[in-house]
Amino acid sequence: MSIIADIFVWLLIDTAIGFFFYSTGCFILKVVTLGRFNMEFKDFVTFKGAKSRKVTSIIVLGISFYVLIITLIAYLNSSI
């Protein structure tokens, strides 16, 4: 029974983090395109229902944004 609970928890965490990165990627695209980009999913339930190749690339953009911020902070801290 513990394995089923662990799988459920990890799937829930994966979906929540994926939606967080998707929202970040959409925000970046909205800023870069000056508001012309429209979010495909506006809430968590529709995001959980369907994922496409377009959504995956937006999630990668969101992840790369946070990696860039972490790298920039590490660089700035090491140069001080």
C-alpha cells in the first residue's frame, strides 16, 4: 500500500511543478511577445488533462529561466 501512496504523491508533485514551470514559461512568452501570446491552459485542471509538444517546450522554457537565475546568482556570489 505504501508504494501506491508514494506513486500518487510523486505524480501529484510532478503535475504541480510542471504547471508552475508552464506558468513561468507562459509569462516569459507573454513578456517577450508584448502580450500577444495566449495561454493554452489557464487553470490546473485543464493542464493536468492534456499535455502536448507545445506545452513541453513551454515547460522547458520555464525550467531554463530558473536555471539561468540560479547560474547568475552563483556567478555573482563567486565574483564578490
